[in-house]
Amino acid sequence: MRLINPILYKCAYALLLTYCILLQASTQLHAQKIFKEPEKASVSFRISPALWLSESRFNELLDLFDRYKDVTDELTFFTSATHPPLPLDVFRERMTVLKRRMQAARKRGYAAGVNILSTIGHHEENLENSLQGAYTHVTDVEGRISKGSYCPNDTNFQQYISEVYRLMVRAEPDYIWIDDDVRLAGHMPVSLTCFCNNCMDIFEKETGKKYTRTDLALLSSQGLVLQKLSVRLAWLQHNRNTIHRLFSMIEKEVHQLKPSMPLGFMTGDRFFEGYDFDEWAETLSGNGHAEVRWRPGGGYYVDNNTAELAGKSHDIGRQVSVLPKDVVSIQSEIENFPYQRLKKAANIVALEAASHIAAGCTGAAFNVLSFYDEPLDEYEPLVAKLYQSRAFFDRMVKSMGRKELSGASVLWDKNSYATVNINEGKWLSGGNPVIRPEVYEAGMPASYNYKDASVIMLDKNSVYTLSDVEIKNLLSKGVYMSAEALQQLNEMGYGALTGFKVVDTSSADRIEQFTGHTLNGLFADRERDNRQSFYREPVYSLQKTDNATETLSKLIDYSRQDKGNITMGVFENRLGGRICVAGYYPWSYMGNLSKSSQIKNVFRWLSRETLPGYIASFHKINLWIRTPENDGLALAFSNSSFDPYRDIVLMLRTSFKSIKIVNMNCKETKISSSGEDGPYQKFVIPFTAPWEMQLVIAAP
């Protein structure tokens, strides 16, 4: 069923996107700043109050770091151990103590700064000893509140925020970090906020329309797609404005006392907040252009699910991709909450830092020590491991720096949250708008900026934030898409550029069977059975809408009967775009040799041989390649398996005939090309240990 007439869709959407662009327009031109590539990693340890309130425990901490000199450059001190804001008198007393602690840290050779754990509050915890007063709590769309978090638009509460930031500056830190409680989602026990009466009044002024909470919930979830999008896009801009106002106030309070004070901000994926990192960085820098730092993060606290390590790196890479180039100090969040040593191995902690550097960071912030007033003996082996790994972190940052990543990217943008549940309704029930494709684990190079990617991966709803011009530009490139994305593009009037249409959707058990197409290589008639009865994902039968389309696989059932003429195919359209549509588990369960090989061939074809490289052998490898330059190239890959790997085949689009491999102990190995395949050189890497990262460098 069509969403709307295609011609009307394009006209209406052009108006809608123009409105959105105007909402996001900055009122000032960004000042040009000097950008310099970092020479080494920027490393800090985040220190709990239990380790600095006691002078004897603090001296023990300094002695530990002195035994492993250069494991860290900075000591960053948490203001509290629980997550709501502190009473003002408690905060004042702690800054008095912390001023002395930071002076002592500097005498030992460490830079020292403050990490305010709670500006507006994370969630409900230790309420009886936390801030109380006539402040508005963050409120969800149903009117429920979090008693441990406060609305950043509350002018009374803003007076509290102003005072605590002034107190921090007077403690004379080298820098101040704003923690990731400055967000509008995830303030337990509520989720998406803030819909208090004051915020609704502000939204009315921004849009010229009056909404109740009930109105907003209904209008953002019911009606035509364009109608829902208009409300959603306006609310995302409202959220951007809320954080901008808060940061403007903080910047003013800090820089009127200390104009050069660096401010840092910790983030996760901030889709509901509007992902306005570049604008917020500019706001925190202020008119004096003070340094801004960033700490991208996400949830990977224990090593039970090791696949989530690289998954967090992909989330972090997305966050880094929207930062201005002059943000040079980017310390990834490494957090081992609740800090029990056996919950995450020291080797994994070191690998995590390296993995996040590979994805775009220039350092790491280790939140890995005890939150108790207790001896640090059990943590010393972890510090020793990070000390051993420090030289590798430095080598990675010097080689990779802030250079752009090149490879395959999922389509996403700042407005992606507006597409969540766009057809199902219930927008404010939440969800992640971006898929995490398994092709990255097969050795496909990860990129996070779809506009410059060699291959763009497109899932359902993604195109709804794009204009007609942007969609046509997208379809003139190499695109790998799900059948659901195909349906939406066709409904919007782009069927002539996609080559296929969906003719059937099935929830019955189906098997994907490869054809004899050249992109399938030696794997004609191979099968992939993902057991829909277990993994409950519909599969799609496709039909050609253009004679130029080609079939890569079809559907059969358990009796080997043909149940769908096509479930995966390729097409080259009149714009020169290369399209692959996958109707059978397009993002997951690709862990067999035939599928892994097919997808690499397909992506290479889609990119017109512009992929910067890939892992051609059958190994579970995550790969990050910096955009090659005339003076060389740099990349990193991790063995994301419990198996040791031998003879990893790395294909690189380069004229260099040799590369240098650097392992995590900084041991170097030179490898010469063992052949060519088109524009790609073949390098065979003899050995990589389980859960190890290697740096690859090539230069004239």
C-alpha cells in the first residue's frame, strides 16, 4: 500500500526538509580553528571519591601510578559516587578537598581535572543524600518523573548548575568534564524526557503551536508519514536547543572565570537528543575558542559478550564522525562498572582502548578502579597491563590520528531518530534507528559517514530523513539494502532506480540457495538456513522490474521446492548506481564461508573497486582503514575470535608493495605483497592471537 502519491511526497518532503534545515541553521558562522594531528594518545584515569577523599588512600593511588609512570597523562576526579546531583554544601566541601588533591597530583607530574558526575542527574539513587529543592524533575510524555534527575530548562535549577560550575573553576582544575547525564533519554525509571509543563511551553514558542503531552504522543505516532515526521523533527530540534542552552550557560559561567578552561563532554549515541555534537562543541568552546574535548562511550562493562566490544567501537566511531576536526582530544570511555576485577579481563580492557582508537578516538579514559575506600592491590595487574599497552596506543594515534575512515557505512544522520517506529506508531516508546551489520565482523572496513562511503547500507525507514535530491544521489552510488528499504523506496516513487519489487513476505521456514552468478564464485547451489522458526524474521521474495537485474539467490523450503524466484539480486540503474537487494537476513547470521565470500564480492562490485581494502580470508575480523593519502596509509584490525588466526589475507587498494605490521607489544613485521587482484595488493599476515589488535602501516 502506498504511503502517499510519489509526486506529492517529493513536493511535501522538499518543504519539510527546508523547514528542518532552517530549524538547525546556526546563527553564527563557525570560526576557523587550527587543527593539528596528535602525536600520541591522550590517556586519563577517572578516580572515584573513595580514592581521593581520604588523603592516605589518595597517596596510595599516586604511588601506584608512579610505579607505572606514563601509564596515564591525567587524573580526572569524580565529584560523587552516586548519580543524582549533590547538595550544594557537600559539593562545596568536596571542591575544597579536591583543590588540594589536584595540586598534589600535579606535583607528581599528572594533569588533573574534575568530572562532574551529575549536572542534571542520571537516575534515582541515594535520594535521601542527594539534592533536594523546588526543582522540576525530568518528566516523560505520560507525566511520570525521575526523582534523581532535573529538567535543564528549569530556571531555578539552572542557578544550582551555575554555582556548582563556578565552584569547580575555583578549585583550579586543568579541565572540566561534563558527564553523560546531560541527555534526555534514560533517566530511570523513565525513558524519554523532558515533557514537563515548562518544556511544553518552550516547544509552543518554538513551533507556534500549542501541544499537550497527549497531543504530542498522538501526533508523533498517528497519521501520514510526513505528518508524523514534521512533529518528530520539530521535537528533535527542541531537544537540540535544550542542550545548547544548557551548554551556553555552562560555557559562560566557566569562561568568565577562566577563559581558557578546556571543557569536555561525554556522550553515547544521542539520537533522541538530535546528535548535534558539532554544534554543541562549538557552544562549549565559546567566543574565546577554548579547547573542547570529547569522551564517546556506550555500554560494555563486562566481557561476557565479547562481540559487544567491537559493537561499542562502531557506536563510538559514529559519535566521532560528527565531531569538528579541531576536537583533537577524544578519550573513549572505558568503564568496568561495578568495577569488580573478574568481570572484565585486563587483556580485554587494553584491546577495548585500542579498538576505540581504531574507530576514531585519540585516547582513552579508564574508569576501571575501585569505587571503595580499599587497597588497590587487585587492580595493580590491570594497571600493569595498560602500562604495557601504552606504547601501542601512542603508536596507533600517531599513525591514524584524526584521519577519516574509509569503507562501508550504514545510512544515518542527525534526524534518524525521527524514523523510529514510523509505520508502527508509538514513537516515544523508543528504539535504535541504526542497524549494526554483521558484515563488519567478516572483515569489511567500517565507515560512519555514508556520504563518503564506498558502499552504503540501507535499512527500513532510513530514507525518510532525506530529500528527493539526496535520495537520487544515494541511488547513484553503491547501495546494499534490505527488502523493507526497497519497499519504501518503491512506494516513494523510486522504483525505476531499484530494479526489484517485493512480491511476497513469508514467516514460514525458508532457505536461501545461491545461483551460479559470478559474484557467488565457487559457491553455486550452496545454502544458508537461518531457521526462521527459531529466529522469527520474515523473508522476502523479489521480482525483477527491469531486465538488467541479476539473481544471486532464491528461496527454497525443506522439501527443496522453489518458494520464491529471487531473494537477493543486483542491478545497475540509469544513474550509474549499483544496487543489491537482500531479502533473507540481510544483516545477521552471515557466519558461513559461502555467505561471507559472496558478500565481500558483492561489496567490492557495488563499490566499483573503490573499497580501500577488506579481509579476503575466512576469519572473524573487525577492520578500520583510514582514508589513504599520498604519504601512506594506516589501518587496524582485531582478531575478534577465541581462535588464533594464521594466514589472514588482507587486500589493500594501494600501489605499495610492502606493509609493516605492529602488534600490541609494538613488535614490527614487514610483509611483502604476494600478488595483485585488479587495484588490490594481497598481503598474507602470518599470525594474530585471539582478541588481539594489529596496526598496519604503509609508506613510500
